[in-house]
Amino acid sequence: MIFFQTKYLILFLLLISSGLLAQSKVDSLKNLLNDAEGERYVDIAIELADAYREIDSSRKLFSYYEDALKASDKINYPKGKIEALNRLASSSIKLGKVSEALSYSIQAITLADENKLVKLKANALRDFANASFKLGKKDIAIVKFKEALSIYSELKDSLKMGTVLSEMGKVYTYLNDTSQMIDSYNKSLEIYKNLGNRERMGLIYLNLGSVYSNMLGEYRKAIEYGFNALEIFDDLGDDLHKTSCYLIIGSAHEYLGNLDKALEQYQKSLELCSKSKNKYLIANVENYIGEVYNKKHDIMSALDHYSKSLKIYIELHNQEGIAVAENNIGECYFKLGELNKALDHYKKSFKYFNNRNAKFQLSVLLVNIGNVYFKRKDYNSAINNYKQAISYAKETNALESLKDAYKALSHAYEAMQLPERALSYLESYVEVKDSLLNLDNLAMIVEYDAKYEATQKEKKIALLKKEQEFSAVNSELQKTLIFLLIAISILLITTLVIYYRKYRQKNILNQKLAESEAHLQKLNFTKDKFFSIIAHDLRGPLGTLSGLTEILDEDAEEMDKESIVELSRDIHKISKNTINLLNNLLTWASVQIGKVEASKEIFDVKPVIDGNYEILKENLNRKNISFVNNISDSVFIYADRNMISSVIRNLMHNAIKFTHKNGSITTSYEQNNGHIAISISDTGIGIPEENLENLFEIGSKISTYGTENEMGTGLGLILSKEFIEKNNGSIEVISQMGKGTTFTIKLPYTKN
């Protein structure tokens, strides 16, 4: 799985150098070294080794560092000695000689302390931290990095501060401390922005994109950082780092199910890293491509690409890469039904990550191993693996693993005929899946794709314009200047006229503008809240429906009749409530845009209430609630009959919903000042005082469960208020917690 592999295959701290320039520098420094003496000899020897480091990491550069170390010791030159020790330490780390690196850095720290050379001490502390990290001592690495950071901060060395923070971010990655990791990368990014160092900014964007995509599953941020990095490296002509940008963008497409688009991005990445002949990158991209074929159910193609990746990692002696490829190959054999081979590959991968205590990766492997036992009908072993996977997934915030483990546990308990446990884990699965579902991501990634393409087109257009400008003749320039002078004169005259007219109308326009702005703000607020209701209240049940129907689609043949019936009832209940919400939303929207108009007439209220009583009688009887209509015959009002009937039905339905069994509901009326006041009272649970003030406002839509967990849309009262106001009426509410609620609507009883 992509989120599994990429955390440990962080590619984005690679640096590109120019071999030709480095070779030229080496030749020049060799000539200088021949004539140098004393401290100058030491400094040039170190600089020469640094230049070799750009083109060759062999023992050749060590000879110059060691030569500088001996020379500085001979002439008692502490600065040169510490510089040489630091270079030997960092070079040893690159060559995998970590114990030697640790020894060099300890000597450098001691010598720097004795001579009070604090900056050189900070450099040595960095080497000590990096060596400790390589030895698996991550906590010590963090402590030493912090010491170095403190010194660089006092020295106001921003570049080194940014570097240390970036290195700390990498260590926090392996510690599974995502908050500290993101904080370190963001601080480093801010420093590089202030320095205008675009290459380092691009590298941090890539690291953050990898974190948000592969560890946290926050694809919006991952895509944003991926495109930010791509724009920078595109400008810099840095093809090597563009490969990593394509991987992040491809991963987002893959998550959204755009597998062909993901494959296209990965192929771009493979093409670029093949040109550079970087085997490490090629192996990683082969893994990504294998993942797409895996999801496309082309298992043999997936196995082919995973195997290519494994072969390269073995050549490179890259144990992490080998472990990742082994897991992915195990998945292929599992899908081919070759369970023994699958388990063998999973265990090889598990052994490596278990030794590293890499709980993020172990959460994935434990689910995979559990699936093998499940297929063998060894349900107890499967459940033990799934539960351990859940523990690790929660600890490392691995939501994808958590989702898979919950679903697998539900299947296992169902197979063991323990329906209550199966249902409990199924609900957990749906909840996690819903939290991962983000319908905006698809539109967002298309937006970033389009933005990037548009940026490239703009650059081409700008370049073409510059070429045209250079080819323009002087006569055209003179004509343009004359035209501009005439245009400016006309513009000035026109502006004066317009300004004079506007000055006369200023007071009137300002007043209208203020009124319009207030109205627009209200409309905009209402619109925002309306769409937030749609996003929240529709996406929730639709996500749950998606999860339930997915279970039916995948497992119906294995489920018993009772489980299918229970799931079907849940689906019907959720669908019905969602349709009610949608109908209310559409009706409310129609009212807002003026499509619903009141068709007023004079009519008797009592038959309307009696009619709604017949509709709701079954609900009343179910809770044994008594209903008394105290409104007498011939109580007339002037309004739209259908709208008022809808309002009364909603108020009666709410009264039933929030009244306990054996309660009562009563209607009554009063006539005064040209209005009829119709009241609907209940003996229900009442409404909290803090909810009363904004009960009818779209901005504070309130939806709660009834006394028997009846569900509602929360829009009924809002819609009722709209209907009442359409009929020149008003609605108010009085409520007392534990005693009941009375809604009163006032409507005119004559046309006048």
C-alpha cells in the first residue's frame, strides 16, 4: 500500500550538484594546495575534500580530511582540527561508517568546548545527532539536534536553523510523533521563505506533502504541497525532485480512485528518474506503479512491478525497501489464493519492522496476516492480529489501517456467529470510513491540475510576448506613445466629468450601497449556512448508506437472512430521513428564491387541524398521547391553506416527537387586533433556554432526537417561519424544561 511504503522511503532530501563545476573546482584547489603552508594548507585541504565530496564519496576525500587533521594537530590549529573532524564525521555517515562518525563527532565536541568555538560545536552536535539516528537512538538524536538548534539560534544562523529543523522532522517521522514532525517542518519552511531559498522550500513542501498524504490521509494539504513543490522545481529545472512531486500528486489521484490518472503521474516520475539512473528512485516508483495495478485487479502486472522493485532494493542493500516490497508481494499472492506464499512474504516484512518497532507499518502487516488466518478459518488468530493492528493504528493515527482492521474484525465475528460484536465493529468501520471521505478532494485536485497547466501556459504566453516586444520597430513605439498621450487626455477629461456627476449623487449612492451591503451580507450568511447544512446533514447519512450498501455488495452471499433484513431496515430508515431532509431543503430554497408564493383565501381552521390529526393519529396512538382540539367551528383566517396546514402538521409532529408516552397535546385559539392566535401546547420535555432565541434561524439549525430517538431534519421550524411570514403572520414559542412547550402562530382573519 502506498501509505505503507512511503513513510520510510522519504525521497525528498536529495541534493543535485553539477559534476563539471565540482571537477573544475577540484583542479583549481589542487594547484593552490601545492603552494600553501600552515593554517592555509589545512583550510585548502578541507575545502578540496569538500569539493571531492560533490563528485565522489570514496576514500579519496578521506585522505585530504585526514591530512588536514594531522597538519592542524602538528601546528596546533584547533579550528582546522575541529573542521576536519566534523567533515570526517559527516562523510563517515554517508558511507555507512556510523560508529566512526560518532567517535569523530565526540572528539570535535570536546575540542570545540575547550576552545569555546560554539559554531563548530553546533556542527559537531549535528553530526552526533545524525549518527545517533542512524544507530536507532532517535531520542538522543532529538536532544543533540535541540542543543545545536539553540546555538544556531543564538548565533542567528538562519540557514543552519532551517537545516536542523528539517533533520528533526525526519527523526520525528520515525518516532511517529506527527505533531512535532509537522511543527519542525513548518518552522524550517518559514525560515527558508524568509531567506528566499526556493530549493530548500521545495524540499520541505515535498516532505510535508508526503506526511499529509501517506501518514495522515489529509489529501487536500498533500496535493497543495505537491503542486507548490512542482512549481518551484519546474522553475529551477530540477527534474530529479519533480519525480517526487509526481508521486505525491499521483498518490492523491490513486486515493480518489482515478487510477489511470495516477498511473500517468507515476509514469512521468519513472521517466524522469530513469534518465537520472537513480536506482533508489526507480525502485520506489516501481512500487507505486505496482500499487495501481494491484487496485486495478491486474495482479500479475502488480507482481511484476513489485518484483522489479524488490530486485533493485536487494542490489542496493536497502532493508526498508526490501521489507516494503515483501509486504506488497505478499498481498499479490494473497489475492491469487496462494496463502502460504503470502504469509511467508508478510512475515519477512514483519520481522524487519518489528525489530524497528515501526508501529505504523506493523498495523498494516497485522491486518494482512490476520486476513490469511481468516481465510484459513483460524478466526481466533485472525482476531488477535486485527486487535493488535487496531492498537498500533490508534497509537500512530493510521486511519486507513484502523478502517481495514475494524472491517476485518466485523467479518471475523460474523463468521463466528457473534452478531452484536460484528455490528459494533461494523459501525466503527463506517465511522472511520466516513471521516476519511472527503467529496471536495476530487474537485480540488482538478482545480490544482488546471491551475498548474494554466501557469505553464501563462509562462509560454509571457515568453512569446517578450519575443514580440524585442522585434518591434521604433516607429511602432512612437505611434504607441502618441496614441497613449491622446488616450490619457481623453481619460482625464472623462474622469473629471464622471467625478463631478458622482459627487452630486454621493449621498444617495452611499445610502443605497449601505442598504445593499447589509442585505447581501444577510443573503451570503444564509447561503453559507444553507450549504453547510447540505454538506453536513446530507453527507453523513449518504456516507453511512455507502458503507452499508458496500457491506451488502461484498458480503450478501455470506450473510444470513436476519442480518440482511436488519441492514435493509437501517438503509430504509436512513434513506427515508434523507429524502425528508432533501424535500425540506428544496422547499426552503424555493421559498428563498421566490418560486413559492402564497395563494391566500379565507378558510376555517378547525377542519385543517382535524385533517392533520387523522394523518398523525398512528403516531399519537403509538405513544398513547391524548389530543384535544379546543378550536371551535367557524374560526376563519386569511392565508394559504396548504402552507398553514404544513405548519400545523409540523408543529403537531414536533409535539408528538418530544412528548413522552401517556402525555397530552392541546390546541386553542384567541382573537384580537385583527388576528387569530392559534396555539399548540404539549406536556413534553421542553426546549433549553439557550436554543429558544435562534430556534427559527437557518444559521443555528437545531436538530435533536425525540423521546424515543425519533430523527428529524431540523429544518421544519425554519420552513414553518418562512410560510407564516409569507402569509403576513408571526410565530413565537414559550417553553419550560420538563413541563412542555407552546407554539403560537398569529394570522389575519380578513383580507384587510
